[in-house]
Amino acid sequence: MIRSLSFTYLFVILAVGYLGGALLFREMPLASVEKLLVLFDGRVVEDHGANFIRPMLMNATFFLVAFAFSLVKKLRFLVTFIGALKCVLFGLSTGFLLSTGMKMLSYTVWWFPFQLAICFLLLLFCAILKPPFFIRTVGQRSRNDKALLFLLGLVILITAIEYSIFYYILK
């Protein structure tokens, strides 16, 4: 029961963040959205002319910042916020892609499934670093480092597949 509740909790964070990003896209000026999305993932704005290093660094930054916040007891509450922020950027970039007329096939093959998987894996990573309020135990329980490494490996694999689809198949 608790495990299914934690997945529901993570999917609710993902859905609310995604919808919040889509609504944020409607309220922000297009120039501001473009500036923000170039920092997040330049492929969204510049298509194939974008550098592929920056999006990889941004993905790694989300994981590193979440891990760093988990090490400081007073900042631990921000770990889940980092995952939610990634979901908001996912919704914002999706709104931008669909409004600029991206082909629906490219969107469904490349952008949506891979970003959804990466966002969910980041939320799982955050949940392992700082378990939700209904899973925490009273005593000192150590973090599952094997699960963290497995999730990082899975994110690297998914990112490699995403880049190969973007740069070799959709070109």
C-alpha cells in the first residue's frame, strides 16, 4: 500500500508541475520563455543548431543540486522542489514546442516520452534522497545508494537514447 501511495504522490507532483509549466507558458511573454528555455534545453528553441552539451549539463545539474540539498539538513525540504521545478520546465517547454508548430510525430517520438521518463526518474531520485512524509521512519535509516546509482545509470541510458533519436533519426 505504501509503495503504490508513493508512486501516486510522485505522479501527482509530475502532473501538477507539468500543468503548471503549461499554464506558465500562457502567461509569460514569448521572449522570456525563449530565454529561459535556451538555458534549460536549447534544442527546444534552436532545434538542430543547438549544442548538445548544455542540456546534458542541465540534467546533471538537477541531480547534483538535489543531492547537495539532501546533504544539508536545513535544505533537505528543497530536494522535492528541485524535481518539481524540472517538471514545470518540462511543461513550459512542451507548451513552447506545440505552439511553434513542431510536428506531432517528432513530439511523440522524441520530446514527450523521454522528458517524462527523465522527470519521473528525477522525482524517484528525490524521493530516495528525502522520502515523502508518509514513508519516513523514526530511527536513523541509511539512504539506499544502490538505488541512486541505478537511477543515475538509467537516466544516462535514457538520455543517450534520446540524443541518438534527436540527432540521428529526426535530423
